[in-house]
Amino acid sequence: MAGSFDADIAASTRVRLARNYADLPFPGRMSRVQAKKLNERVASRLGNREFTRLDMASLSPNERQVLVERHLASRELCERPEGMLLLSKDEKISIMVGEEDHLRIQCLLPGLQLEEADNLSRSVDAMLSVDGYAYDAQLGYLTACPTNVGTGMRASVMLHLVGLSSTGSMQSLLETVGKFGYTVRGFYGEGTQAAGDMVQISNQVTLGLSEEEIIRNLGEVVRSIVKKERSVREAMLKGDSGELTDRLNRSLGILKFARRMSSEEMMRRLSDVKLGLSIGLFEGMTAAELDKLATLGQPASIASTLTGSPSSAQRDEARAKLLRVGLKECKVF
Amino acid sequence: MLCDECGVNNATVEFVSIINGKKIERHLCPACAHKLGADSFMPFSWGDVFPTVGSFSPRQEARCSVCGSTLADIARTGLIGCAQCYHDLREGILPIVSRVQTKTRHTGRAPATFESKKIPETASKPESETEEARLTRELNDAVAKEEYERAAALRDQLKALRGELPNSQKKPTDSKEGN
Ligand SMILES: [Zn+2]
Ligand SMILES: [Zn+2]
């Protein structure tokens, strides 16, 4: 169950491994022929293992944008004519082929599941390693960018820090975390719930620490932030004069009944509803289900459900409908 | 204030990223914030990593024997060309690695295919000095932690690296040839 992984605060976990083959130059220096050879090699290794092959060149711009919105592919991969994505049926594993490195093995799981994501990415890594990785006794896995060399591992957790954000303590928290070897990316502040008060925390160093150390250290940092966020949420509810519960209930009401909804408003309202679920104001849905709605409601994903080139009003109507239906089970406790 | 990205809309979103302890602050409009937020990983400023191309003064003209990259190419693109670059341009690349990583020795996993040929390969390379330093450090560490089995294995590796033969693997023919 997603609920057992602090999913009301930790929205998702990702582990990414950067890998290159020893016998081909890195993508920036590959010829088209070599790029094709790389694609065929990877596709044939995983061909019979329930992976869907997506060649960037054969996708429409909107289809590519959907992959970016869903964090399955980077914009950089989409812009590469020979770029290829291999996607597992459950979408937990996506392998970007021919991005900055030959392989970017990514495992994306809901909630806080660092060890699980590590294990999953490791099993794919083992299957692909048989063709001979570029590896150096001193520097470990060799990568196009020296910021990835060593383990090639970037582990990250996406956190929904609506409490810390609304009490103004986000800035100092992020600065502290940033000083300890983590990369922090966040959107927050007045009227900024544009991205729903999401903060991404990832390891900065990939060399000189074992994979287990990277995972463990990040896990510790994340758990301490989750704890802090939880106590702030409790204090918010306790000290609420009625303003907070009014706001959260309004947001649920609007999501359930609005006929047009911009993606920005959607993110703001869903952030409120997630908070309401977390503090026991609402029931009937999980945070992971709300996150899924947020993903499906992104602009390109909405456009992909409509024909032709929909107007922004048409998209907002389709989004509102998606949310009305999606939030049917969400009730006031 | 106008958005740093598009310069058109009003900036209402503060975007902060902290990389290598250095804070990068940007003021964005919701649309641009969204666009950038949808992107997965680290935005990278190459100025931070390659402060000056001129700092690679030693053997500036050296070229990778496989892909032809020079250190100047690497500084310009921010990317290393191929695995061989790490070998051929090593003295220029190692300082970059230590600048972005703080440490310069991998301690994590290795591919299964690599394990078997690990020791002979490193012993024959000029980097054997640093390999020796690593083994010495690990040996001290093992002794400190009273992991004597590991210490013995490390001591043997160290001997092998220095051209001495570990006691356990000493063969009659070898020992005679040495004298
Ligand atoms: Zn803008
Ligand atoms: Zn090269």
C-alpha cells in the first residue's frame, strides 16, 4: 500500500543510474550508425521482457511532452533524433537510451521507497551490463558528465511540503539541507503553489560513497523532513481558527464541481486536498491517487485525450471533468 | 518583477536550487515555473564546473586516441567524449572530477564482468600508485576494525601490486625465478 510509505508527504522516489558501454563513444560523440547500434543492442537485450519501445523520432511533439510531464523522459532525450525510451508495462522502469549517457536506467515508485527503487534499477542494470560497461577501477562507472561518475546514481525524493511552505520555514530548511551534500529544487512562496509546494531532494555526490550509503543518507534526510512536515501539519490543524479548514473544504468543493480548471489552479487545489486527507479532514482516496490525477491533468496529457488542436478553454473543461470524476470518492470525514 | 525566463509575465514564483552548497535563485512566472519544474534533473551551470579553460595548461593539445576530444573540447561542451578520454586525458579530467565530487575514488558496486579482471588490469596501469594508496588505507581501516581476514587479503593484494608475492600463493617455480 502506498499509504505505508509516507505517501501523503513523499510523493515519489526515483533512482537513476547513468551507464555507458565501453565500445561506443558517449552520445555527444556518436555517429547515427553508432546511435542505431546502441538502440538495437538495448532493445534486443530487453525485447522480450515486457518493455515498450518508444523511438523519439516516431512520436508527435505532444506525445513526447506527455513523457516529460510524467517524468519518464527528459526534454533532452525528446530532442535527440535517435533518442529512445524503453518503458516497462507498469511504468516503474524507464530506460532513456542515447541521452547524455548511453543509458539512464530510471526507477520511479510512489511514496518513499529508496531501497525498493535501488533493487529494481539494479536488476535492470545487471541485464544490460553484459555488453560491457565503461568502468574504471578508480573512478567507477564512467559518464559523459563528471558530476555522475562513480556510482552513476542519482536518487531523489519528491516531497509535498505544504505545511513547511505555509509557515515560511521552507527557505531555511532547504538551505540547511543544501549544505549537507544534497541538491534541492523547490517551488514555493506567495501564490506559488503552481507546482503544489513540491520539493525535490537528491544526492549531489556520486563518487566516493557506495550506493547503499547514498540511499541510506538520503533516506535519513528525507525522513527527518517528513517528520518535521508532519508536526507542522498537526500544529496547523490545532491552531486553526477555521480559516484552514475553510480553505481545504473550498478546494475540495471546487475540484468536485468546477466546469473549467487551469492546470495551475488544479495543482493548488489538489495540494489542499492532499493536506486535508493527510490531517484526516477528508477520506476515501489516497495521496498517490491524487498525484496520479495531477499527472493526468498536465497540459500535454489533457491534450492527448482531445482531438485536433484544442483551445485552452477546451483543455480546462476536459481537466475539470477529469477532476470531477476522479474525486468522486473523496468525502468529508 | 518580471520573470527571469520569459521576461514577459510577472514573476510570482521563487525557484531555488542548491547545488554544491551554492544557491541559485530565480524569479519566474507560473507558466515558466511549471515548464522548468516538469524537467527531471539538475539544471547545470558549466561555469561552476569548468571555471576557466585556461586552467588546463598542462598538455592542452593532448587528444583522446578514440574520439579525438581535447580538454578544451571537454571544457567547451561540459561533456567527456568517450571512455578512453578518461584514460588519455586523465590528468586534465581528474581535477574536474575532484572539484565536482570532492572525492576521487569509487567505493560502490562494479559490473560483474569487471570483477574477474580487476587486479591484473589496475596493476599494469600507471595509476597503480593510487591503487596502492587505496589498499594501504583499506588495510589500516581493516586493522583498526579488527577485521583480520580482510586485512590479510588486502595485505596480499598490496604485495601483489608491489611486485612481491603473497605468501599463500607463492609457487616454487616463481620464488626461484625471482632470485
Ligand atoms: Zn515566464
Ligand atoms: Zn574520447
